[in-house]
Amino acid sequence: MRDSKDILGKELYIKIKNKIGDKKIIIDDENYIPRSRLNQVIHQKNVFRKNIETLSNQLEEMREEIEVKKQLIKRLEKSEERLIKENSKVKDICLAKAIKLGALKMNAKNIHVVSMLIDKVGLKILEDGKVKGLEEQLNKLKEDQKDLFTEDILISLMDIQDSVGNLIQRKLTENL
């Protein structure tokens, strides 16, 4: 930057200097930045810095929230898996009980044997608690393997009672 004394000349420079006092004379050669513009830039820089800090804090909070939500999702997935397993167990138990009850109603001699011969895959528990396909399987089983069923369980029980009674009488007569 050239000196203002050289540009203005010595005489004019002294006159201006006497009028303005200790203030400096600056000639703008496009390298000069006025203090007001510098202050604006500094202020804008500080505003940007605060905005960056605020956004960084918000980003960190969001990351923490995302992590918490991920943890909750994992817990929900585990709970859902447990619920599915428990529902499966309950369904299996209900099917087993329904099969045994159905076999009992059909006068099965051995409920456990009959229940093992039933295909559980083809069965479906309806909303009203009935088991779709069970009666058909039991009827088919009763037709195909008649020796697993009796006509009436009461008759079977009475036959057993008569047999036991006869056995007791025979033993009593033998001991006399």
C-alpha cells in the first residue's frame, strides 16, 4: 500500500493532517478491510460456530435416542419370540388335551396310544375352542383300528368289574 503522503503531495497532506488531527488517512487499494466489515464477519463466524455447536449437541442427543430405541426394539423382538414360543406351547397343550378328550368321547381303550396316532399337523384350533379335523381323524382311526376302541366305556368298565368280582369269588372259594 502506498503512503498517502506520496499520493496527496506534501502540502495537501499537511493541510489534511492539520484538519483531521491524529486520525490516519487510508487509501483503499482493495486490500483494506474496514473495521465494520471485519466486525460483521467475526459476528457471523461466532453465530455459525454457535449453530454448529447446537447442531452437534442435537445430533448427539438424536444418536442417544436412536440407541435407546434400538435397545427397545431388541427387547420387543425378544419378547415377541418368547410370546410365540409360549403360544406354541399352549397350542400344543390344548391340542393334546383336545385329542385325549376326543379319544375319551370316542371310547378309546388307551387314550395315549390313540393320541399318538393322530396327525397334529392337520389340526387347527378354532376361535370357539373346537379342533378342526380331529373328529374326522378319530372316526377314520376308529374304522381302521377297531381294536383300539370299545362301543361303550361303561360296558367295558362293567366287564372289568365283573371279571374282578369273579376273580375275587374264585379266590375266596379256593381259600375255603
